[in-house]
Amino acid sequence: PQQLLAQRPDGTSQAHTDLHLISAGEGGPQSSTMTECFDCDNCKESLYGRKYIQMDNGPYCIPCYDAHFANTCDECKELIGHDCRVSGGPGPRGGPQGQRPLLTPWHLQELYYEDRHYHEHCFRCFRCDRSLADEPFTCQGEELLCNDCYCSEFSSKCVACEKTVMPGSRKLEYNGQTWHEHCFICSSCQQPIGSRSFIPDKKDYYCVPCYESKFAPRCTRCKKTLTKGGVTYRDEPWHKECFVCTGCKTPLAGQQFTSQDDNPYCIKCFGNLYAKKCSACTKPITGFGGGKYVSFEDRHWHHNCFNCARCSTSLVGKGFIPDKDEILCRDCSSDL
């Protein structure tokens, strides 16, 4: 709306001799020359010689306009009268770190946010009293805060540099703590970890290559680090694929095995290479699987192979008679 001074029908005026009425309705300002009766649309008093404001539905004297159309400032609770309104362009737009108040196309000194209106000088930060008219701000409950006050009170702080992590900036969070992305670095190589995997160790954080190089156990055979499950033999770590039979190279993880001179062997290789041989069946006597054996002089038998050479009666726990390479029960020996 524009303040105007009305012209009398005879063409004279206290301030102007060639007056046009300016309308602030939709479609922008409009101009027309007044040559007829001209009264306030509300109180019906003549507007000749008085200032008035033209609205879509007609002209209003200043008191009627303020009474019917002026908003109340949410801060000072006073009316935002006609003298707070001047023409101008649209207000500034919001930035990425906050919002900006909206200004109507012709209300540069009246600001509003959501459904609240303010004098320009009343639109201030609730903490530091700084003007927010041209500043990004955040609404916290009923309070309007500038970015600095909001970040100081509500934003988290980086545990590395102890500076505020600004809203919208890239950050990393772990175990209830927050870092700037560039502050979350490996304790060994000092390079930013970013989105890569890391391994915590007390108060330190390591990228995977540094942790493996510094702490991870190394395989006894290939000397490379163990990054996941392996096996332990004689208190030494091995990759599963590296823990194999010394003889046939078959993987021993999860299998029965034994050792000879600290070298691991599968049951088959150990039996063929080192185990005693049964004098009856000539197969290895390994002792695995609960197997028992009988020894006599320099000969050995599986329990189930220790039988009379004539009648095949088991001689385990019984007396027997050796006859050259054979063993006989007492009955068969007496028949000789």
C-alpha cells in the first residue's frame, strides 16, 4: 500500500496539483485519477486533504487501516503500523545453515516467520540480541537463535579439535562421540579414515592396514597377518589354509592330527611314516580312536589282532605260548 494525499474535486490540494491514486492489489500498482466522492471504506469519512492507504476493496484512512489490517509484533506486542511499511523488493532467501525471515514484496520493515510478525528492529536472537533480519537463524521451540548461539548451545563438539560441528557439515559419530570428518584420523599413519573400516584400541583408532601391521598376529608359516579366524598350534597362530600335514599337505584344521618332531601330520601319514606296525595285519598302530595294542618283545599287535594263530581265540588278557613267529593259546600249544 502507498500513502497518498487525496485531491479535491476542484483540482486543488494542499500538497499536490496532479494526484494519482496508487493501488497495491494483485497484479502490482495501478494508477487512476480521482474525480469523484472519495471516503474511507470503513469509517466513511472524507479522505480529501488526508493521507490514506489504498487496499483491494477500497481506500482506508490511516487510523482505520492500522485498526483493521496492521499485525501485532510477536516480540514487543505492539501494532506494526502503516509507518513501518515501505515499498521495495522481495526479502532475502534462506541459506544451507539456517532460515531467513520472509518479507512481503512491499513490507521491508515488517518481517514474518511462519505465522508470527515482527518489527524489523524486534526480530533478534533470543540469546545475544543480534539482529536476524539479514542473518540465517534457527527456531528452537519458541525462541529464534542466530547460528552462532544455536551451535554453541545445541550442536555437538568434535572430540579431536574441541570445536563446534556446524549443522550441515560432514561429521562422523562413534560410541556417542562426534568428529569433523577431517579430524577422525588413524592414530598410526595420521591419515583421515573417512568412510573406511577402522579398529578401535582403547582411546586410539586405526585404519585396518595400520592395525594389522601394528597388532595383528602373523601366521607361523607364511608370516602374513591373520585378519580373521585361524588356528593355534603349540601357542602359535596359523592361517587355516597354512596349517597342513607335513607329509601330504592336506589341511588339518578341524581334523585329527598328531606331531613328530614338532611337525604336524595327518593320521594316515603319521601311521605310514612313524607308527608301529601290527605283527598280524601289518597296518599301523596309531592309538587314535580309543585303539589299544599289545606288545611282546619287539612285536606289536592291535587288540583285535592278538589272536591264537591256530584257533583264532583272542589272547588279550590270557596266557599264550610264542612259537617262532606265531603265538598260540595254551590248548593249541599242548596239541603240538
